[in-house]
Amino acid sequence: MTEIRSSEIVSACAAQEPAEPYRLGTEEVLAGLRVEADSGLSPSEVRSRLERCGRNELRAAEPVPTWQKILTQFTDVLVVLLLVAAAASAGLWLYEREASLPYEAIAILAIVLLNAAMSFVQEARADRAVAALRQMSAAQARVVRGGKHQTVPATDLVPGDIIRLEEGDTIPADGRLIQTSLLQTTEAILTGESLPVFKDVTPVTAAADLGSRSNMVFCGTTVTCGRGLAVVTATGARTEIGHIAGILRDTPEESTPLQAELDRVGKRLGLVVAGIAVVLITTIVVVEDVRGVHALLGVLILGVALAVAAVPEGLPAIVTAALSLGVQRMAKRKAIVRHLAAVETLGSADVIASDKTGTLTRNEMTVRVVVTASGRVDVGGSGYVPIGQFSQAGGQLGEAHRSEVQQALLAGLLANNAVLQERNGHWTVQGDPTEGALIAAARKTGLEAGAVARRFVRIAEIPFSSERRLMSTIQSDAERDAELFVATKGAPDVVLARCSQEFVEGQCRALTRERRSAIAAANEALAGEGLRSLGVAFRSLRRNGVTGATLDGCVEQDLVFLGLTGMTDPPRPETGEAVARAGAAGIRLIMITGDHPGTASAIAAELGFAAGARTVTGAQLVSSSMVARGISTQVQPQGVPMAWSISPKIATCRSQKSPGTRKAMIWRLPFDRSL
């Protein structure tokens, strides 16, 4: 393995290649950054590093002066042709003086100025909207500096700062974790995965992509659970999100189809007009035997007048007005378009490649199915809104079956650390999205958080770990003073292995081998539907002699199996209609996701993709057979987004996921065209 020097971290802000702190121990990272975890950086050292490394913000493009923005409106070929026509018309007026004012020249100039003003005003509005969004995103960071806990603007962070992370925080910079306590983060903006990632401080010895760097936190991601302490290793443009922004910023701008067509028309029109004027003047001079300066000047004026008349003065204004109306319609749909010509580009698309999580779906986990001893129950509703009906294929839910479902969701509600909140009619979850989905499902059965909290009081918790794959909480039960209630949730196979009984119609019965096989088959069926499953169980304990200090993993034995919950990230309500309309318009649709291919297929079917939609994994994408059929893949260095070019003349899709992340792509072919 290549030797990694700690000194590389210190010079990370100036080095071309970023350091790899995830491969170092915490002491090596702190030593390399010359900082103590307890005291942090001194104020003077912070100022020095801030001067050397710059502010913790993405480098914005140099502001364009207003005068330059105005002049840009007059650079189109057609507009230049109009200006030439206006100048020629003004020259004719000066020579002939047949009117009190050069009305034609004034009219042409008025059209040109109106066209420029409309474009300038619209782009200025978009710039102000973007600036307002940037101002709203200003964040704070909790740091340790000079031995004191402080809250500072996130833009003032420097490499070596010690930052404190708690549940609900947006991480302000890339950092190496040095302390964790049940820490989980969501990294969907980098990896596209909606499920939280468990974090620890253990070094990752081998080279790893972003999704595998379990001891790192990244700028822009969110803490969903737990807390931690991290040392900042990269700020600003040197963060992972900064690398993505740099790639997007460095992508050369290309003319839209409309801009290219208008330029082509303008150039051809200019040549045609000039040619007509030359031919006409030459013909008249030769045929009429024009002699004398005065007569020759009259012929020139006639040719220029004809050329001016051939220029379509209204075309730029009509195009600008049409595009402005399009921008306004987009604004009503909460889409900011900075340049007018970009609106027309949307109408030229024939391939749409979209990420699944958060774009086609809501990025909100929802319980769709509960399987208990009495059978399967489908759960209605979407997202975290606690409204939905329970139904089963055979008809109405019986009371015994409803009791089983409620008991299973009660266990999921108790073995839970998330909080479901409503703000202005919008339901959100603070904490793990999976736990939030369990809370919402429990509320749908009538289990109110207040009533449950009054009856059950948590006295201990056995936290989740990647090794155990389950968590349990122990509650005192106000209705049964002599007993404690243990609620457990986790991977179905792990939970089932710890169960000796099953909850059936209000009673506990022995869990037979046949029932274990049936439960395992039900779990496989949920996975085949693209659902993420969890097992839930419970156990009653005698209170005598049991305290929080003596509770350990032994309480997670001889459990009573309650059931399985199947959940997924539901599609947005408008996705189905959008997919149908795009397909009807002849647009080829591609869904990009990190899910297992089977899960991706199931979700694609739910989103409305055709039954014959094909699934292609990342490995298949780079195979020679796919390249031969028109797909080329450019593999970037570790940690840099992968760029997929799909028939390069049609579209380019840039994925913000690292090359090492498993991919599945779904597309439908609405018309017969080879890949």
C-alpha cells in the first residue's frame, strides 16, 4: 500500500491532489493538522489558515458588470444586422431629408432596445432570485476554538477546526470523525442513497469511494441520528461537493438550438441582403448606363433601401417575447431560468436522465406493507403524513388481525428515536427516515404519541450496531407495574433467529419450523417488490431485580415475533403523469439509481415505465458490447463523479455518485431506436 504522509493534510488547501485522511488514525490526522481535539485551534491560527486557505464557500463566478450585461444583449448576429440596417436607414434620411425625423431608423432601434431590455430585466430577476436563495442557505457551525465552545459562521471554518455534530445538523465542511455516538448521516446529495449511513472512527485502510468512507463526514450532508466530533479536513472548493461544483462550473457553455439557428439565419440573411444589394446596384449601373456622382449615389441609396426592407425587424422581438412568456410560466412552477434561451432548450430534449431518490421519489420512507401471523396488510398513504387506510386482499381487516398489526407497529414506535413533526401542514422527520416511517404508520392505526408516552417510559436502550443489526428499548408499563416491555426491531433474519414464539390473535404461540419458513418466504416476497423490510418483536420482563445498569443483550432472547414491515421511498404524486407525458412526446426516459437491479425494476414499474423496460448495471454499462451499441463511459479518479454519455449528440448525463457505487439504469424506448 502506498505510504500516506500526515503532512499532506496540512497542505491540502494548496495541493492539487487531496489528502486521504480516512485512511489515517485519528491521532495521525490531528497531528498532521497540528491541532488538539480538546482545545481546537487558537484564534491567531484560525486567522492565519483563513488567509492561506480562503473562506469555506464555493467559489462564485466573477460578477459581470452591468454595462457588460447590457452590451451582451447586442451581440447576436440578427441584432447586429438590425443595427446595421438602422444605421443605413439613418444615413438615407440624412441624405434625402424627405421626413422631419428618421422614423424607420427610430422604429428599428426601438425594437432592438426593447428586445435588449426584456432580456436584461428577465435575467436580472433570475440573478436576484438566485442571490436570495444563496443568502437563505447561510449556515452556522459549532466549533471548539481556544478551549471554548463557540458558534461561528460556516464560511469561517478552516482545515483543523474541531466541529461538533448533533442530530439535525447540516455538516458545514468535509471532516474526519474523531468521536462518535450512534452517529448516522444521509449522503443522498453525493451518493444518491436515501438510507442513512452509520459512522465510526475506525480507519479505512484500502482506497474507498465516498459511500465507503465510514469515518468521514461531507459538506452539505445531514446528521439524522446521534452526535460526533470531527476535525475539518477540507473547506470550500476542496470539499467533495466543491469538486462537483467545479466540474459543473468548468463545463463549457454551448449555444442552444434556437441560438444556433438564429445565428445561422442572421448570417445567411446578411449575406443574402448584401448580395441582393450588390446585384441590384450592379445591374442598374450596367443596364441604365449610370453616369455621374449624383446618379451613382442615387443607385446606392436604392440598393441600401432594398437591403434595409429585407431585414426582419420584428423577429428578435417576437422570439424574446415568446421566451419571456416561457420563463414566466416556469417561474409560476417554481423553476428559476436565468437565461431566456434556456427555456427553448427544454423543448429540444429527446432524452431525460433523472436520479431516482428525491427527484422521481419523495425521499421519504413510507411503510407500505405489514405482514403478521394472520397475513399481509397493505398500508395506504404516502410520505410521513400519518393518514392512510389498512386493507387486505380478502376484504375488511378483522379485529384480531388489526390487533396484530397495531401491536407490531407499537413495537416499532417504541424501538425508535426519531421525532415526527408538523410545520405549516408539512410533515417532516427529525432522525432516521426508516424510524420516521414506523412512527407515521403507527399513527395511522390510532396510536397517539402522547398516549403511548404516558403508558410507556423508556428506562434503557440497547443501540443498533452494524454487527448486531438490531436495536431494543426497555420500557416500564404503567398498566403492568410488575413488568417491563422490551421492543426490538432489526433485520428480519436476525430478529427471527432470536424469537421462540409468535403473536397470533392476541396470544403467544410457539414458533414452529413451518412458520419460520413462511416468514422467510414473506420477507423474500417483500424484497422482490422493491420493499425494504424490518422485523419487529417484543418480550415481557419481570421488573424485580432488573435495572438499566444490568440490562444487556440477554434481554434480546426468547422474543415474541410480531411481524414484518415493508417500506419504500414513494414516488412523487406528479411523477406518473410526468412519465406518461414524456413518453407520449417521444422522449426516452432513463432512471438512475443505486438500488439493486430487482428493486430498481419494481420501482420503475410503479413509476409508470413500460413493462419491457430494461435494467443495466454499472458493470454492464462499461462492457464492450454496450460501448459498441453507442454508450461510452468515462471513468474518473476516485471520489470524482462519473460522467455517462448516452449517444453524445443527444444528451450527456453527469451523475453525482462516485464510480464505485453500484448503479442500475432503467429506460423505456417509446419508439423503435437502437441504444
